[in-house]
Amino acid sequence: MSSTTRTPDAQSLTPEQMRAEAQAWYERQLAILEKAHGARWPEHRAWLEAYLKQSLRERLIARGWRYKK
């Protein structure tokens, strides 16, 4: 049986920890997408980065984090 690490809720993370977690998620997703698109990555990079940033905003809000505009 393998154990899984649960991510703490937004209230238990400091803003610095939340930023670090968000940055790590973003970079992992970007690497996955880059690998998946291969040679065509440059054609898709701009819109995929915009998509990931919006997705990240929504994930953070769902976890109870409110960012400053």
C-alpha cells in the first residue's frame, strides 16, 4: 500500500508556501505540455501559458486563496 501526501488547505499555508506550491504546479504542467507538443511547442506556448495561468487562478480561489489584482 502506498501512502499519499495530502496538500494542506489554504488556511494552513503561508502566502510564501502557497506561492511556492502554485509555482511548482505551474512548472510541472508547463513541462508536461511542452513534452506533449514536441516540435510544435512554440506554436502553442502562448495560449497554453495563458490557459495554465487562468487554471491556476481558479485552483487557488477554489482553495480559499484571494489574490490581489
